[in-house]
Amino acid sequence: MSKRVLITANIHPYLQNKFETLGYAVDVKEEIERSELLAIIDTYNILIITTYTKVDKELINKARNLKIVGRVGSGMENVDIAYCESKNIVCVNSPEGNGNAVGEHCLAMLLNLLNNSTKANNELRQNVFLRDENRGAELDGKTVGIIGYGYTGSSFSKKLRGFDAEILVYDKYKKLKDDFVKNVSLEELKQRSDVISFHVPYNEETHYYCDGNFLNDCSKQPIIINTSRGAILNTLDIVKAIEQHKIKGLCIDVFEDEPITKGKIHAKEIYQKLIAFDNVVATPHIAGWTVESKYKLVKILMDKIELVIGC
């Protein structure tokens, strides 16, 4: 059987070119339907995916020749890693590739919200010129809490070093090395933070991590930032918290349903209501989606794959 690779997303051409130089036949099928993927997966040795391709037992059982699953990006919640390993399929990803992009995006959304930039811009487009109503707030002097200190959480903290802000970090599984942040308990972080940013993987432990109970424990009506996965936040509880002024605002890049126009968990009207609030800055899952990260994600992934295949 010839060496074959299936790429299921729009990624940087570096990966395809590199595989071809190594003698692989490469097929690119962006947004491939599940039924087609199940029908053809047994003819491939390497599968390259992003967020929306599910590699579960059904797919793995049909992938008789599959040796490697490569995830362009970080989150592996869409891959049954344990079952892959039981079938001697190696799983690799590239979370290092977009950490910087996510850190910059978090800072950009936060400054945008603090300074009412989106709201003021929308008003100006309607010939409405308001100054006092759009008076902003400064980041200096604020306390920023970061939950999860992997590639994206640590990147965000580094971007904050240029501000006179206190940085608190809670990570259940990592020992912190950066001396410009303070390691605290989750309870202290919730009590002291003006801003809380989530940088955790999605799994059973983190499902609805930030819900009504979490927000009730926060003392300072914080701004919430989520660039990790949509279901880290309980969307309905967040909407209610905004309505009841339990949080000062929301910066959100990921949603329980993506795209939000094809809601399966919540009706699209829920998301329309959420993003219509003046104190919400929302983007369509693009925090780690820069020109630079598009290359870095696949370069790092390919380096790891080459180690597996022995190049």
C-alpha cells in the first residue's frame, strides 16, 4: 500500500508540500462530510484534522491502516486518544503554534472592552458621536486572574507585563516558573480578580467551569474572557449574569455551538442576544487564527510527525 495522507481542513500548504517531498500521496478534502470520511479512511496512513473532525471509535475501527492522527492546534477533545493508542495510532498536536496569537487576541479584546471601542465604533457608523457615555477604564491597577497556564495562558500573562496590573494564576496541574505572576488558589483568584481569563482544555472536569455558581463566588463583578472552548462557559448563565450585572463584561471567541447560526445546544437567538450586549466583545473563533500561526501550527506539527515516522 502506498503512503497516503488525508488533510481535512484549510491549512498552510507547507504541510502538504513537506509530505509530498517525503514520498506521500496527499489528498486535501476541506470540510469533508462524515459519511465520506468513514468510507475512505481505511486507505490512509496519516489523518490531519482541526477542531471539527471527530476521531471516535467508529472512525478508528474503520481506519485499518491509520498510523498517525495530527491535530493542527491544541485541543484534543475531538479525538479518542486512549482508543487510538489501543490501536497503535499515534496522536500529535501543535499547541505551541498559536499561543502567542491567542495571548495577543485576549489583550486586544480586553482593551477593546475597557475602552468601549466596538460600541463607540458602531455608534460612529450611525453618525452618533458620544464621549462621556463611552468613557473607558484603564488596565493599570487592575488584577487579572488567569485559569490555566499552558501555552495560551502564559502567553497572555507575558502580554500583560507591560501594564501595571497584578497577575494571579491558578493551574491545578502545572508548577509555575514565571516570577512576574502570583500562584494562588482558585478561591483567592475569584475573590480578587477584576478580570478572569480561561485557558483550560475542554473535558468532563472543565465542562461549564464558569457557571452561575462560579460567578456567584466572584467578589468584583469581573470581566470574563474565554478563548479556550465554548462549553467552558455556561452560555445561559453568562447571559443571565450580564443581565443581572454580576459581571462587568465578556470577551468571547468560542461558543458552545459553532457556527452560532446552526445552534444544536442553544437556539441562535440566544447567541444573538449575547453578542448584542454593549459590554460583550465577540469574535468567531479566530483568537489563534493569524497569518503567522497558520504556518507555525503546521511546521510544529510536521516536526513532531517526522519524529514519529523516523525522518
